[in-house]
Amino acid sequence: TPVSVAEAAWEDRSTLWSATRTTLVGALGGFVVGNLVGILGALAVAASATAARVVLPMALMIRVIPVIALAPFLTLALGQGTGTIVAISALLVFFPTLINGVLGLRSVGTETLELMSVMNASRWDVFRRVRARAALPHLFAAFQVGAPACILGAMVAEWVTSSEGLGFLILQSGVQFDVELMWAGVVVATLLGLFAFGVT
């Protein structure tokens, strides 16, 4: 019942807090890394047709592979621990930021670009005064999508590669038939996702 779940959450609050802190560290790292790589990729794609032909297919290929299938390979490459958790979280954040960034940078109207050309604006001026500002709403939308996704990514990574965190706690509690603690972990993870979405 909800009451028994609440009681379990209170009795094991130190365990839940420790697991939450671990998940947050991995998720926050993934959020920062994934968005940074996504923005850099969007800049490259928007600036170069060659980069677009290389980056977009690779990004799409990575996106369509299930994250749970990539986790063992990333564990072999990065080892067990925070690095793999950050990498898996970053994978879930990277693609929305890349696509939204490209859409935003390319959303500038032809008339605006012609006006900047008439005013002898440099490429840097066009980027700084027009393209970057046009991309901001798209990027903030991607941040909102990515914030809850990085929580999920961290938890998926913890199922495979970690012995701590909310993902591991939920999995372990389910195996041990500690249903109340398992649902307490699910509730905390849900609240984290809602909080992450609200903050961004």
C-alpha cells in the first residue's frame, strides 16, 4: 500500500538518500557532457555540409541502438563506475540537443541573412547576433527533454555496471522481494525526473 511504501522510505531514508546522490552525480555529469557534445555537433553540422553527412548518420545510428545493449561495451571501455554512468546518460541527452540545435541554427529566415550580408556582417556576427539567438528556444526545449532522460540513463547504467544508485537499489529490492523499498525507489526516481524537468 502507499502507506507501507512511505514507511519503508522513512525507515530506509539513509539508503535512499545515498542512492539518490549517486544517481544525481551520474545524471548531472551526463546532462552536461551530452548537451556540450550535442551543441558542438550542431555547430559543426550547421556550418558544414560535409560534417552534416558524417555526424547526422552516426548520431542516428547511436540513437536507434538500445542503450541497454550499449552498456556492456561502455563498461568494457570505461570500466565500472561513474564514467560509464555519465556516458550512458550523455547518450540519451546528446541526440535531442543535436537535432534541436541544428534546427535552431538553420531556422533563420533568408531575409535576415540577406540583411546581415548587406550590412557587411562577418560570419561570426551572423552567428552571434542571429543564429545563436534563433537556436536558444530550440536548445532550451532539448534541455527540458534531456533532463528527465539523463535520470533514466543513469539508472539504466546502474542496472548493468554499478552496485549503488537508485537503479541498482530498485533492481536489488525487486530481486529480494522487498517490494515496499522497490516502490519507494521508483517514487524517488519519478520525483527526481519531475524536478529535473521543472528546473530546466
